[in-house]
Amino acid sequence: MANFNTVFVTGGAGYIGSHCIVELLEAGYSVIAIDNFANSVNGEHGEAPSLKRVEQITGKPVIFYQCDLLDKSKLEEIFSKHKIDCVIHFASMKAVGESMQVPLLYYKNNIVGTINLLEVMKQNNCYQLVFSSSCTVYGNPEYLPITEEHPTGDVTNVYGRTKYFIEEMLKDISAAEKNWNIISLRYFNPVGAHPSGLIGEDPTKAFTNLMPYMAQVAIGNKESLTIFGGDYDTVDGTGVRDYIHVMDLASGHVAALDKLNKEHLRLKVYNLGLGTGLSVKELVHEFEEVTGVHIPYALGPRRVGDVDSLVCDGSLAVTELQWQPKYDVKMMCRDFWRWQTMNPNGYRSETATAAKLNGTTLAVNGKQLNGH
Ligand code: UD1
């Protein structure tokens, strides 16, 4: 098989995309990233502040375009400008609650966007793809820990259904056309941030995920945390999830690309999770211990669509992708907290906060960083 080294990353300015690009650059890949800034912060001149910081961390350039996957002609233009060997497709609308209110928007963005991408890839003879899927495709699990063979499709929300439908589409195209070489990665619950504190999660939309919410309580922007449900069939009645450090998730993508580079798989699916379940209360306790900050909380009603426990069997990725997760829950809390305290307003705090890396104060104003 031909070696490939130029990776096209959709949703590259987002939380998982930006961390993954750090790992890709450090592994020697070149990166061309796009983002439509639907859920990531944009700079004054259409640049991506998160990717400027990625350049700062790695000392390597990222070619970036502001581009929406629904704009197929722009996508075609980018593919014609660069020789792209493979694609990692993160771009997606992902708010579970919002997806139930505006389903058509979710179907259009996530599914039509993916169809456009696949068509342009095909036109350009590019058939290597890593797809960002989710444990949400398993629905309410029939057994734990969840293996890749667990049935999919009985999904509780529209966002999850878009991931499920895309996976089905990938099955069909890879069965019909033998050139495709695809890995779909089903993430469990990504948390944490790059250990430098320079990049992290900075959603532009109202967020409801546990760790960012808890961190907002810890820095005093929110009064207290509401725990959604205390009567689940779990160790302490609160929901159990399989939290994974975003840098481990990122290294999982590099491992997947390395696998595609070596073997023609047509389509393979892997879980990315540590296989360790942690309840909401246990995570709150870990966070308090690591940060030394008390998190006031109150028990509230269950959130619609939530399930008792989601814990994976992640052994297939470890054996077949030779993926080695390195971060435990304390590191997840430590790194998220470092990012949050160094950047209380996320990437918006261009002048308010000077980010510190290895004791050196860095101006985080994009102008000082490499431009394109
Ligand atoms: C959801 C999505 C998942 C997606 C992930 C990250 C589903 C079913 N889940 O995961 O696909 O990958 O977001 O975007 O589609 N909790 C509280 N209080 C809060 C917030 C959360 O108690 O203020 C609890 C939840 O009830 C749950 C746990 O914390 O038990 C984790 O919640 P969250 O971080 O929102 O992730 P998931 O819902 O598991």
C-alpha cells in the first residue's frame, strides 16, 4: 500500500479535532484542517485560535480553511489544491437536546455534509477515512462492558441517529466499492485537555456535559451542579460513564491512521474508552480532590435520554491498533482544570490571559504566531 502523510481534518478547530491535530503533527503527518466555526471560536480574520495554539505547542504549521461541508464547491476547490491522502471526519453538530428540537438541521448538516465529503474524496481518488462515531449508537446497552458486536441503532436521540445512519452508509459504500478503507471510532466520554493548558474544550453553544459544567461551577461562573438522577441502578444511584482523556482519544486516531496505512480493511469499527466506569458522584469527588475546590451539587430529576451505565470493552483497539491509553481520571481532571484556570474565557481571552507553557509566558494573540 502507498504511504500517505497528508491528512484532511474536518472540524479541526473543535475540541477533539484540535487535540488530534497535535498528535498527528507530532507523529509526522501534515495537516489540512477545515471548520465552519459552528461550535468553535473563530479569530478576527477567519483564522482558528485553537489551531494557532496547536502550532505553538508543536512548532509545526497547520493549513486551515473556513469551510462548511455543505459548501461542496469549496470542498472541491480545497481537494484540488492539495494532494490529500486521508481524511479524519470530526465535523458534526453534537448537542443531544438541540438535536431533538431541530432534527432536520442535524440530518442536513451531519448526513448531507458527510455525503458531500465522501463524494469529493471519491472524485479525488482518496479512500482512506477515520470517522468520528460515538457510543451513543449502542443506545441503552443490553450488556456491559459494551463490545463492538453489541447491536446498534436503537438510539435515543437524533444526534445519535445521525452517527448511526452514517455508520450504516459507510457499511454500504465499503461493501459496494472495494477501494474504501475506513475505520469508525466509537468514542465514550472524552474529557480533559492538552497538558500544556493551551488548548481545551471551548464550545460556543450552551453546553450540558458534565466536566465543563463542573469546571464552570469550580471557577464560580455557575452556582452549583445539578446531578441528573440519583436513582439509577449503579453504585451510588448516579449515572456511570467511561471517561477518556482527549489526548488518549487523539492518539487512538493516529493509531487508526497507522493501521489504515498498513492494511486494507474496507471497514472496521473500534471502541475508544478505558473500560472503567465512574459515577457522576465519583467524578465530582475526583475533581474536588485534584483541584482542591469544593463542588456544591444538588440531586435533580433524570435527564431525558440518559441511561444508567455506558462502559466499553476497549480491548480490541488495544490489541489491533496497538493503542496505549496513558491518562487516568486524575490526569483528566488536572488537565481540564489547568485549561480552565489558564483560560477562564476560553479562546476569547486573547489579551486577558497569558498562557503559560513550561514556565514561559506566551502571548496567545494569534498575530504573534505563524500565519498562512
Ligand atoms: C453525551 C452523548 C454522547 C456524546 C457526549 C459528548 C448520548 C446519550 N450521549 O454523553 O454521545 O459523545 O455527550 O458530547 O448521546 N450529568 C449530570 N449533570 C450535568 C451534566 C451531566 O448529572 O450537569 C450526568 C449525566 O446524566 C450523565 C453524566 O453526567 O450521567 C455524563 O453526562 P455528559 O457529560 O452530558 O455525557 P453523556 O450524556 O454521557
